[in-house]
Amino acid sequence: MGARIVVRTADGIDSFTGRKQFRDFVGHVLETQSDVLVLQRDAAANGSRPSQIVRIEISKIVRLKPIPPRANAGNDAQ
């Protein structure tokens, strides 16, 4: 599995406010192609959405940000 990232995509214009809308995806990169990023999207923290594989068009990506690994990854608090 690839790097864990946040991907922000353009999601149109809000018809009420006229402002740009964005959608964020958090997960691990599975594959990149010339026009698509394939991401294993993390499940929602509150359990409302399971983990899923999403295909994001490169042309809609506004920003990519890596998520650094946690300092205590794998260590359970006692």
C-alpha cells in the first residue's frame, strides 16, 4: 500500500452562496495513471462510511498533502 495522503478536489460552485466547493479524501494511494489517482479511502471515524476504493480524476485535484506516520504507531497506550 502506498503513502497516506489527503486529496482536495474541486466540487463545483455552491448555487446559494456562489462560492467554490471542495471535497477531501483521506487514504492510501493504490495506483496512479495518467488521468486518475486510485485511493483506498479510510473509513469514517464515526462509522458512517466504510473504507472504499475511489478513483479521482487528476484534473479535479486542487491539492495533495502527505500525512506523516504517527510517532507511536503500533504502540498501545497503557
